[in-house]
Amino acid sequence: MKSGKASALRIVVAGYIVGGPLGGLVWHHFQYILGLKRLGHEVLFVEDSNDYASCYNPETNDLSTNPEYGIRFIENIFSKYELGNNWAYYNAHTKNWLGQTNETVKKFCDSAEVFLNLSGINPMREYFQKIPLRVLIDTDPVFTQIRHLTNATASILAEKHNRFFTFGENFDEADCSIPDDSFPWKPTRQPVVMDVWQSAPKKINGPWTTVMQWDSYKEVEYNGKHFRMKSASFEPYLNLPSIVPDSIELAIGNETAPKEKLLKYGWLLTNPLTVTRTPESYKKYIQQSKGEWSIAKHGYVSSRSGWFSERSTCYLACGLPVIIQDTGFSKFMKTGEGLISFTTMDEALAAFITINQDYKRHCQAAKNIAEEYFNSDKVLDHLLRSVFE
């Protein structure tokens, strides 16, 4: 932290694990908690049900107010990484706490220096607002800013923070069209706890894979511009399996996904709920891949947001190459070996050819990129230092 500030902090992290008990979502937020703990900070993860049906159950594929499935899920991953007592869940429907007591949570908040609100999902309860440094981390750039400009409730929630960080690393640059919502955003990246993602056995004949939502939510319009989902980014690459030398598998969600059409064009498909059932199954799926090929949300691409996928960081940390549609992130990190960005079909094809010419070298380069740009020690230390500036 800044000069004179003790290195060990008490930090409250608010995120989405009980309500979203799926492998990919959980690693996204859990690595903040584990990474901060490994840096020597005292961390308490707090999740709030809010007042609507926010608990997803993959066994029934529905949302409800019942957190039982998610509670088992969080107990499993926190105990596995020796964080058994570091979480609390507030069920606003029954007015009770799980994991920790009301008194324990509020006592921790009273003495905490930093509050990290991941993705802005949790409501800003009074005990959070007493924490001096309240950090909003935007993991969905463009869509977050437009929501603040068009939804008074979202803007009011954001105003209850006093530090603002975004995965839109290109925000406020001349070539970026993320609208200005008046909040002073600074860039940050997904932290990856490197030793969790052991180097994978090299599957040179295995499929390239990705885990994706076809339509995460409805597209938005602002000032005459449309910002769409991955479904809008995919069409130019529909014919890709017929021209690349390798197979590509999609663990693809949403009923809107045109699965029969994708199969017709040669894409391999698998059930994303099987892949993401546990943190371990998600990690295993990545490690059994040759690498990742993926497009990004149309809104991220068209706005030149600079966003980079938290999922792709996990492939890189496993020492697996990533071929991913450029959102502007190539301005801020090395590409060409291990990580190759593309903007056209020709560039995507060239990336496959390049990696296949020396697959082993690209695997090592992928690991190096994860270490240089996403290592949780570096990312979280930089984030906290920036918070205290």
C-alpha cells in the first residue's frame, strides 16, 4: 500500500458464489478471495441474496430463493482451499445468516479497511458503507456504464462506492467508445492463482474448446449504437471448423443457441452444465483441451473495451494457447505467441496454423503470459496499491 500503510489488511469481498454455483463463475470470484489470503490479508467473503429469487440450481436449471445447493457448493470449495470460516451468506428472504453470524460479519466490517464489490451484484448494506474504501469492480464493461446512464437504481448503488475499477482496460482512450458514466474508472484484470492451475498434459490432437453463453442477456442500445452478445460476434466465424486443421468444441449454453446449425457446420458441442458442475470439472475440462478458441461479446468488441476473459486466463495459466477475438486488449499485453488475437476469419485461421507449427513453444508462452499479466500476486497487489492512491 502507500507509504506508511501496513501491508496486511482486513478486506471484505462481496461476490456471487452461492447464487451462481457453477465452475466458471465461482473461479472468477473465488480467485480474488484465495489470492488476497495468500498475500497475507484477512479476508471475509460476503454474499447477499437480495430480495429476489437469486439462487441458481443446475440440477433443476431454475432460480429460486432456496440457497441449499449453493451453500453445499461454497462449503466444498472454501474448505478445500483452507478457507472454511471465511465466508458468510445473508438470506434476505428469511433474515438469517449462514457461514458466519450477523455479529461476526458486522464486527469484521467495522474494522475492515477495504470493501471489494465484484461485478456490483450485491446490495450496499449499511455495514458495507461504513468501510472506508469501497471498491466497485466492473467485470462487464460497456454494459455496466450504459446501465449507470439509463438505470437510476444502478447509478445510485455505484455512487455508494468511492473507488472504481474496470476490466475495460481501454476505457477513456481515443479508440474506445464506452460511454462516460461520470465514474473515474481505472483498469484492472482478472487475478489468477497460478499454482491452482497446474500445467496441463499437452493434447496436441485434442479439441480446442471454450465455455460460452450464446446470449447472456438482452442487447442494449445507447445513443443509436447497439451493443450485442456473443451470438452477434459468431456469425462471421460459422464456417471455421471446415477450414482449420483441428476440431473445435463449444460448451455452449442458452436455449437461443442454434445447436443444429452449429453441428451442421462442423462444431462439436457439449453440455455446459456438465462441464461447470463443480470447480474441479471446469478445471479438468480446460486441462483436457488443446487450447481455447473464442469470440467475445459484440459489445466488448465494437466498443474496443479492452476486456479480457477471466476464462481465458485459466487456459493460459494451464499452459494452453488461447486464440481469442480482439477487444482492444492487444494494446496492453503481448500477443503472437501463446496468446493470439484475431479480428477476421483469415487472422483466426493463421493463428491455428502458427500454433500448430510449434505447439510446445506456444504452450510455454501461454504460461508466461499468465504469469506476467494475470498472476494474482501482481494483479491484487497493484489493485490495492491503486485503491490507496
